[in-house]
Amino acid sequence: DEEMTWCFDLNMNECTADLSATLTWYDPPAASGCTKCIVNDLDLLIENLSSPKLHHPNGRSEPDTLNNIERVRITGRTAFGEQYRVTVKAGMLGPGYSSQIFSLVVTGCFKAMNKEPPLGEVGEEVATTHLKLETTYSANKKQAGNMFAIRAKRDGIAVTSFAIHTQIEGRKVRLHVYTLNKPGGLSGLRDPSEWTMISPSSGIEADAMGFGSPTIIPKGSINTVPIRKGTTQSFYITFIDEPEMLYKAVDSEFPTGAVYTSDSNIEIMTGVGKQANFGVNWQSRQMNGAVFYSLAGSNDSGSSPSNSSPESPPIPTPLPTKFPTMRPSKRPTHQPTEFPIASAPASPPALPLYLELETTYSANKKQAGNMFDV
């Protein structure tokens, strides 16, 4: 995607020093308990313009999607006049983010640097504040979808995307997102005519990240939904092809319509589990995941606090310089740093899952019990 790419070319002198490039950025906080925790994924690449060889970071043969420190080190003598292109590309920006500031340090024996103008505005600050409110990633039920409501506590709120929870990992899943035609709680649950699809008719493709990690609906996949102060807006997120939406049965503790979590801007209410295509409802089912939203006209740039503290804080990263350095250090480093690796995630707890299927509540007989086949 050229709109999110920044690059420059290096004209090399002949010498024996390594060519090295190190990229780092301050990544926004990820979801509690995540296993793949990068929110804004930037990719570093060095290309030898004299040959088809590509150099990916951290000893990999493809982009690194796990770390916010990436290094490419090319060892051996460089020839006079040899050209390399250094590229930083936004592989993925999380919902609510249109830019990511980064720092880049390049060392080696090069005599000139031809900087390409930024294609798009990778490092531009945005005026609108983008926030996230998580619910939970504790699940004990699953079905095709989940309905829930969001209430705005102040003006300027607009819902931009969601994260969901699924056991599927390593492939894409297809989703639809709907919103109720008018403000209000969970009314018209069984009548599709009261809902408007805000995703493409062909559905949304999202990269499924597995149990314990947010599966994020990509930025721009749904129509933004504004919510006025004091009003409630209902949403319905559903898998198109399979009953793989994880959620939590909260029954007596949080009945349908109760406030499950909130911050200073919005409240998320407990909703219902849904069979596919506006099918059967299961009351008091809490959506797993997060709501991404924007807040207009605010100077508060922090993420909204949730009611529960994260199980473990995100790994701190050094604050990068605001702009990449334009000159190499006087002496190139002779030994590489160790390849950065993501912290090994703890083994996820055993997950008792129950797929819900109702028979009927139409009865004309009674006795002490019932036998049946499954």
C-alpha cells in the first residue's frame, strides 16, 4: 500500500563495514492477555537495487509481525556505487489509527542518501482522539454472533470498529456488522428489518488471532456510527459462515441491558448470543473483545480505562525520537544486537466451550424426566 510507505535510497562507498538499519516505534497498548500484541505493525525492508535480493528484519525471510524493534544487518564488503533502498511500510494500523511515528537509524559506508517524499503521511499526528474500551476475553460459550448496546456519556462519540474473540487462528474469517436503525437498547432482536448493515454486503475479512487475543475488524471496514450524549445504540456482530464467536454467559450477575464496563466516555451493556442470520437469542451473553471509538474535540489522548486492570502490563518500549535521524553514527557497530523476540505467552487456560442449540419451548405433556438422542 503505497499510501503508507516511506523510503530512501543509499549510494554506497566501498568498505568492509556492515550496512545496518534499526526501526523502532512506541506501539499503543495491546489487549490484556493477547498472544500477538502488535497494534500498529510497521515493516522494515532493505532492497538491493542492483539485484532482486530483499533483506527482512530480525533474521526472517518475511516481515516481522511480532516486534516493535526491527533490525536488518547486511554483512560483507559493499561496492562503490552499489544502491540500496530502505523502506518503512505500515503493514497494519489498528482501528482508530491513521499514522504511527517511528525512529530509524541507518549506519554503514554510504556517500549519499536520496530521500523519497513520504507517500501518504505515516508520521502525521491526527487531531481526533482515538480510544478503546475492552470488555473481557473470558469466554465459556460460543455461537455465530453477539448483540450488545453502547451508551455515550458525552458528545462527540463515534464508533469506528471492534475487536472480537474466536478460537480460530491463522486464517481469515468473514463477518457482518449491523446497527439498530434508531437509537435504543436491544429491541427488535428477531426482526432483521430493524437493523442496518454497516459492513460491505460481501462481508468483512479479518485475520483470526486465536483464543486470548483480539481479532480486530480492520480499520475502515464499517461505516462510522456517531452516538449522541445520553443515547444508546445497539450493534450486532456475526460470523457469516460458522458459529465461532466466543462470549461469556453472565446470567444473574449482568442481565441483558446491564452496564458491564465503562470509561469516562462510553458504557458497554451486556447483550445476547445469536444464532446465524438473526436466529435464536440467548440472554445475558457478554460480548468478548473491544470497542474502538473516536472522540471529537478532546485533548485527552490516552486510552479509556476499563473497569478491570490488565492481568499484566505491556512491555515498556523506549520513547522514540519524533523524526528519524538523517545521518549515520560516525562509527558503524561491529556486533549486532540480539534479535528481539516477543515474550513467550503463557499457556491459555482450558476453555470449556458450549455451542448452544435450542429445541422448542412448546409443550403439551409433562412427567419427571425426558430421554433423547444427540
